[in-house]
Amino acid sequence: MPIVKTKKAMNNLIDGQILEVSATDKGSKADIAAWAEAVGHQYIGTTEDGELLKHYIRKCSDDSVVEKTHEQIVQIDQLAEQIAAGGILLDVREEAEYAFGHIAGAKSIPMGDLEARLAELNKEDVFYVICRTGKRSDLAAQKLVKNGFTKVWNVMPGMTSWNGDLQKNI
């Protein structure tokens, strides 16, 4: 939800103004930073006060910001078939989300850790990137492509629509 609300709030700002976004979801640190980068706003940083996170973003353009999306997608109902044909399922949700239920065999790298852990991934592999709804995985897929990965698919709409078995680490 922080990204949806942030998007709406940014539309009401003028170029150069800074938006403060309050959130309690730890995953919002990576999500908001990645979103700001993807749409061309400046992510200034985050402060933490106990459970409360305050994100600061500067609007960088008066023009309508066109949000980029990763073009290569695979529908969730086709995922099992795609993975069986070869490929790695990369789950970019937070550790707790992954622990409470993930698709067996998925590799967990939370969105916030992805940049630092790119060396763990082989650029020649095929990746199917998944998150809860498809938004975070879209940003992660863009990040992978930006870093030289060429066989990257965003899984839509994400774990919220997965009807198969789940593996739990709890």
C-alpha cells in the first residue's frame, strides 16, 4: 500500500518538493527506493523510529512520470510449466513472507538485498521473479535486466493468486 499512496501523493507535488511517507512495513524500504528509481524521482533516504519508518522522496519532474514496467511476464497459472522447462523461481518478498509460505524450490532474496546479492545469480539462467502481487517483482526484474540479466520474467499477479502447495519454514 505505501507505493500506491505514495504515487497518488507525488501527483499533487511540484518539482523539487519532498514527500515524507510513513510506513511500518520493513519491506517498504526496498520497495519505495526501487519505485522512486524506476519512475525518476529521487529517493533521499529513510529514518527509523522504533517500528515507524519515514521515507523521503523528492519529486524530480513536473511532467507526467511514466512508470516503466518489465515487459516479459508469465502468468501465475503457467508458472509450474515454465519452471519445469528450466529456470529459477526468485522470490523477492521479505524473509517473514517467504517463511510463512513459498513455492517449493524458490530461491529467496528479498528486494532490499537483491543489489548486494547479484553475484549469487548466474546471468545465463532463466529467472521467474515473484512477490506478493507482482509489483515488487516487476521492480526486481527491471533491476536484474539493468545489471545484465537477459532471461527474466515477472510472475503476475504473484503469490496472492497461487493455488498450488506452499512450503513453510516455520
